[in-house]
Amino acid sequence: MSMYADYVKERTSRSILETEYGFVVFSYEGEDYTLFIHELFVRKESRRRGHGARMIEELILDAGKRGAQQIVGCVDPRALNADESMKIILAYGLKPYGIHGEFVAFGRKI
């Protein structure tokens, strides 16, 4: 486990899935056990090869087994490459459903 994963686990109630290509920071939220994706990162040299998709698919499969009803992710439109993040979210069939502070929220049923 990386130092960043140790930090996430120590400082937050979130979990992290890491591979040699990147990581996803996630949690399960609310009564309906929503899978919430907080961060998705793939190393620049490994992008556009399906590594992020495989990590998300693994989480969605696990979430379904745990009884999660939906997946949610947010994008900060001020962040670098926010347009790329939105493209990825939309490609997974997540639909915009609200603005929470400075974040645009997207979601869909699992």
C-alpha cells in the first residue's frame, strides 16, 4: 500500500483501490449504500488503455454485491482537466443531477 493510501485511510472514512496504473478513492454513503467515487487517477503514461475503467468496474461489481443502489461522482469544474473527468463520468452513463457547493454531481443506478 502506498503512503497516499495510508494517508487516506488514516485521515478519512474512505477506502482506496490501487493498482500499478492508478487508484480510486471511494466510500459507501447513506442508507442506500451509494458507491461514491471521490477520486480517480491513472498515471499519464497509462491513460486511454482501460485501466481506470477496470478499476471502476471492479468497484461497481463489489458495490452491487454489497447491495449498493447507485454510483455517484463529482467534478470540480475549476480543476485542471475537468472536461476530461466529465467525459469519463458521462461515458459510464452517469447523468448530472445537481450542484453541491462548487462540485457538479453525477449519478446512476447500479
